[in-house]
Amino acid sequence: METILFLAHTEADGTLAKAALEALGSAIDLSKQLGGTLAVGLYGASVETAAHALGTCGAQRYLGVSGEDFSQARYATDAAACEALVRASAATIVIAAGTSRNARVMAGVAHRVNGNVDTHVSSIEAGCNATAITRWFYRQRIEGSLSRSQRPWILLLDPGTHAAWQGEAGSITIEQVAVTVPETLRRTTVRGVVTPPTDQQTIRPDAQLLFVAGAGWTKKQKDGQTHVAEAETLIVDFLKRSNASLGSSKSLVELTGENQTALRFMTHLNQVGQTGASPRHPKGLSTCCHGEEPHTVGWRFISERRAINLDPNCGWARGKADVLYVADAFEVIGKLNALLSSQAAS
Ligand SMILES: Cc1cc2nc3c(=O)[nH]c(=O)nc-3n(C[C@H](O)[C@H](O)[C@H](O)COP(=O)(O)OP(=O)(O)OC[C@H]3O[C@@H](n4cnc5c(N)ncnc54)[C@H](O)[C@@H]3O)c2cc1C
């Protein structure tokens, strides 16, 4: 019988992040399908609040590694805590969220416990013969299904691929797992986190809307002139007001790389498409982008698609968008910003 460990670190406020609750949802489903044992393993400065919040999730055991040493996202202490929780739970399958913090340590943890690790997992099912996972390969172009016999098997579930667990808090007993932290493990100290201001963080995986800008924003407009500064203002304004995530066509990000006049906040990380990302958002709005196949293939996880293009024969018109507005994006986004601004004021 499999023992499934849901493994997570607590946040600074002692709670669990949404991605962790999604991994828990998947761990609960799997343990029900397999009739296996479910254990919760938490680590962080304090684990009490988070553990009690999961009190009705159906886990048989709640294990914790806590203390100031585990408050930081530091490889040495994260790996030591995870290793101790995997060993103490005698887990055969470990499910954790596929976040950068977890991804950094889990290969090392798998090695220490003589196990195996798979990343970018998109689903975990108890198959007829063996537990199987699906995961994407080659930038989400190929979906593979695989299972392994080696245990423990550590799985990092990609955020957004399973519903987050929701339930009542409950009273539980936490088994504290002792982890000795020698001075050598404390050599690295996190002195702070440096991030761009929030209005420059244009990639927002949790956003309701993906806003894509294409190279048309930098092209000559009907007056025969380019209007790149105006385009920047309109786009930044729209992102601030709508909290949308910013995507780009390949052509536009490459203009930036080639030092041509382009949108300054655009990087290759924004590129959507065959050689870019395939983000997941409920809605998408494409502007000044032609909608060619290598770009729109990156829209496969966008449920409702709209596009604004001057060209009624652009790619979006050929079954790629649900709605195509044949219009000038400068005018439409300007009007949209005015509407959003008056809505915010009222
Ligand atoms: C191997 C390979 C991989 C590729 N991978 C990718 C990829 O990952 N992602 C990607 O995006 N592309 C990719 N491409 C490139 C892709 O084929 C297109 O060249 C690219 O998407 C075009 O970008 P665009 O639509 O922004 O620019 P353009 O083709 O220049 O289109 C600009 C559009 O803006 C419109 N426009 C201009 N002004 C306005 C206005 N005022 N209002 C409304 N509309 C306006 C025009 O009508 C035009 O349709 C790849 C190509 C190859 C060969």
C-alpha cells in the first residue's frame, strides 16, 4: 500500500500558498483512489496554523519541522527539513507544489532518500496497473504519461493544474520531527528579496486576462508615423488598471533585443507561442498581433479569445479567436482605459 506525503513549507504568515493547497488536493485524490495512507508534512518558522487549517483534509498523520532556521528559502535547511519529513513519514509517493523553492531542493532530497523525482507534473492518477503521471515535454508541445517503480517517488505538481483543497480547520496532533541544524547549514543567509516594483512585474500567472501586444504597436500608423511612446503609455495603463498578464508576439520581443524602437518593458519572458510560453488564463485579448500559427499555438490554454486588428483577414479571423474586433487598437485601448478609470472612480 502506498503512503502519500503532501509536503509543503509555510509562508511568512504561517499559512499555505494556493499552489500548496492544489498539491494537497491532488494528494487527497490519489490517496482515495489508491486506498493509501495520507500524511501531511509541513516545515517553516511555525507550522501550527497551517496544520490545523488542514484538520479535516483526511490525513492520518501531521508531521512538522519548525523553527526559525526553517523560515528562509535556503537550500541547506529546506532540503534537511524535506528529507526528515520524507523519512519520518515513510512515504512512498511525495506530492509538492512545483514552485521554484521546491524545484530547487527536491532533486537533492530524492537523491538523499534514494528516490526519484519528476517535475512539471500536470496530473497524478492511480492507473489500472500503477500510479501514473502526465507531464509536458518540449515546452508543452508533447504530453507524456509515465510511471515509476522506484520509491519514494517525489512529484512536483505544476501550479494551476488541480483545484485547491478547501475545507474546515480541525483539531489535530502534530508530530514534531527534530532536525539538527549545524552551523554549516546556516552559512547562507537570505538578507532580503529584490523584486521589480509591482507595476513592472508584467507576467502574472494568476491573472484573469492575458493581454498580448504584437509588433503592430511599433509600426507606422495611419498618419505615416510610429507612436511607440503612446503605445507604451496605453499598454502600461491598461495593465495597471486591469491587472492583466502581459504576453507578446515573437516579432515584438525581438525588436527589443535588436535595439529597435520598441516597448521597453517587453522581454523574451513575455513571448507567447511555439518558441515561447503557453500561459493559462481564462481570457485573452490580443492587440496589434497578426495571429499566425506559431504565435496562437501558445494560446491553447486560453479559454476565451478576443483580438483587435486592423486587418479583417488576419490569422485571428481564421478560427483562432472567438471575437475579432476589426479596429484600431490605439483607439480601443485608449477608450478601454478611460472606461476602467471612470469605473474605478465611481
Ligand atoms: C520556427 C518559428 C517559431 C516561431 N515562434 C513564435 C512564437 O513563439 N511566438 C510568436 O509570437 N511568433 C513566433 N514565430 C513568428 C510568427 O510566425 C510571426 O512572425 C509573429 O508572431 C508575428 O508577430 P506579430 O503578429 O506581432 O507581427 P506582424 O506580423 O508584423 O503583425 C502586426 C499586426 O499588427 C496589426 N496592426 C498594426 N497596427 C494596428 C493597430 N493600430 N490596431 C490594430 N492592429 C494593428 C497589423 O494589421 C498586423 O496584423 C515563429 C516563427 C517561426 C518560423
